[in-house]
Amino acid sequence: MAVCKQYCFSLVFMTFLYVTCTLAANAQYNVESYGAKPDGKTDSTKAFMAAWTAACASTSPATINVPSGRFLLGSAITFGGQTCKSKAIRFEIDGTIVAPSDYNVIGKADNWIKFVRVSGVSIVGGTLDAKGAALWSCKSSSKSCPDGAGTLAFYNSNNVVIDGLSSQNSQKFHIRIESCHNAKLQGVKVSAAGNSPNTDGIHVQSSTGVTILNSHIGTGDDCISIGPGNSNLWIENIACGPGHGISIGSLGWKEQEAGVQNVTVKTATFTGTQNGLRIKTWARPSNGFVKNVVFQHAVMSNVKHPIIIDQNYCPNNQNCPHQGSGVKISNIKYKDIHGTSATQVAMTFECSKTQPCRGITLDDVNLTYKNHPAQASCSNAGGTSSGSVTPASCL
Ligand SMILES: *[C@@H]1O[C@H](CO)[C@@H](O)[C@H](O)[C@H]1NC(C)=O
Ligand SMILES: *[C@@H]1O[C@H](CO)[C@@H](O)[C@H](O)[C@H]1NC(C)=O
């Protein structure tokens, strides 16, 4: 009996120790303890930086807490990770991080909130409000205005997680992942006006192993844009609209450019967007390429260009190059793509005269325009179709 009692006591004591140690191992850094104020007007930039510096120096996993309320980040901020000891830093955001109302304050920075050379950083929850609307209207007037800052960017980083974050009204791109390895974005919500300029939702460039899941993106430019140098990109369960669709490109502006390969876009809905599934390249010489892409299970609702490859991309129709794009496009699969087009030509393959598209496959496609089969248009495009394909393939 006594032995058992002692045993039980030890067990409880050990559990207590274990729990205490685990809690201690995950150090907490609340930005309010560093002077941040949830009043929406006190500049909390220094407090955020101090919390980051402390978390970064932690020898164990660290959590930076941003409580509910509105926190002003009054200038562009860079969280550098090169000297961090902690290999897991979690930003847990309950509140909203707001930009200054005067767009000039951050408008010349490349990004408002930037992470550089970090490893194992997660951003969980929260809202970023960049207050970009005043800059958009400046841009649509004839006034001179700054270029605008992207809202959140990760550069040269590994094992990044963005989970349940909302980004609204960015001055330019909402989220940028560049030169990163392994990033997982899920439950992201992007919202900006359908006519806001260059407000891409999620831009991925020069990265490998990026996954974007279960996200809802409505904005004025591409919902997701896939720049040069990406491989092993997985995009699944995305709602896009308003916006310019999910785009690979634009590519081939440069003569020397890394290619894009192994991209899967699976289960996506496009509502009232300019494009659905798009590949766009400039008509200039380039050694770039796009290969091994799967577009699968997409539903289009009143989309201007549901399926489009445009190798004569030139959005402003000014000084357009006409040399024939050097970007080689091959092995692009479209499977189970349904819905309605807002224009007669629902499927456009306008490929390069110098590097025709090869290996385009269509399988189970049905796109209608005003309750009738839509049309397809091809130039310099080769491939095959199987299953039922409407409009009839022109490959
Ligand atoms: C393609 O990318 C996926 C992740 O998106 C990865 O699991 C797969 O191994 C890659 N395939 C090749 C051939 O690299
Ligand atoms: C394509 O979709 C339309 C609208 O849903 C439908 O009426 C039509 O029968 C479908 N065509 C094929 C070949 O499945």
C-alpha cells in the first residue's frame, strides 16, 4: 500500500515536472510587455522589434504574442533571422496590425513587414491592414505617387508557415514568398478591391516546396502569381475572385531566367475573374521554361479567360515586343475544368512562334458561354485531348 502511494506520488510529481518543463521550454514574448499599445495609433514598431530580438535569442521554441486590438506598425520593418538561436519562432496574432494612414510613410519600401533569412517561423492568425486604398486612388489620378510596399514578404527563408492570416488592402502584393525552401500557407484570406492595381494575393518566386491550401483570395491582380524559378509548388482548394486568376508568369522578360516546373493546382473556383488558369510570357528571347504543370478540378463562374496561355503578354499594350517568346512551354495538363465563360473564347492557346507549346493535354473540359458551347483558339499549340472536351480542342 505504502509502496503504491509513493509510486503514485512520484508519478504525479514527475508529470508536474514534465508539464512545468514543457511550458518553460516554450518561451512567451508578449509585444505589450515591450511597450506595444493596442490603440491603433501608438507606433509599436520598436516593441515588435524588441520582442523579435528576445525571441530570436531564445535557445528554445519561442512564441511572440500579439493580443487583440489594433497595433500600428508605423514604418517598414525587417525581421532578420541570420543570427537567431531559436529554430522555431511563432507569431501568434489575435489582433490587427495596421499601417500608417499616410501611404507615403511606407510607400517607398519594398515591403512593409519583411522576414529575411529566417528558419522555422510561423505566423498564426491575425489581420494585416495596409490601408492601401488611398494609394490606389492616387495611382488612378494623374498625381505622382510612390510605387507602394508589399504587405508581408519572406526572403531566403526555410520552413515557413502562414496559417489563418488575413491580409487586406495592401498597397501592392499582399504576400510574397521569394527564394524560400518549404513554405506552407493555409487558411489565408486576402481581400482588396477588384480594381486595385498590382495587389497580387500570394506571389511565389525562386522557391521550392511551397504549398498553398484552403485560401480565399479576392483582389485587383493575380490571386496567386507564380514567378520564375519555382519548382514543386502545390496549390489546393482556392477560391479566387475578384482578381486576375492563378497565373504562372509573367515570365521571359529576361533573357536568362530560371524555369518553372512541377506545379499542381487542384480544386479551385474562379468567380468573375479576368482569368482562370493562366500562363503568360513576354514575346522576347529567353531561356526560361514552364513544364510539368497539372491544372485539375476547377470551376469557372463568369470568367473572361478560363483557360489561357498567352505568350504575347503585354498588359498595357505599349512598346510591346514582337520577337516570339523564348519560354518553352511543355507538358501542361488540364483535367476536369467546368463552368461558364464571360467571353466567347474560353480556351486560348496563343503560343510562341519560335517555341511552340508542346504536350498540352485536355481531359474532361466543359466551358460554356451564354448557355452555348464556348470557342477555342490555338496558335502554335500542340497536344492531345481525351474524354469529353467542350469547346472542341483546337490543338
Ligand atoms: C512535385 O512536387 C511535389 C510537391 O508539390 C512533390 O511531392 C513531388 O515529389 C515533386 N515531383 C517531382 C518529380 O519532383
Ligand atoms: C456542359 O455543361 C452544360 C451546362 O452545365 C451542359 O448543359 C452540357 O450538357 C455540358 N456538356 C457536356 C458535353 O457535358
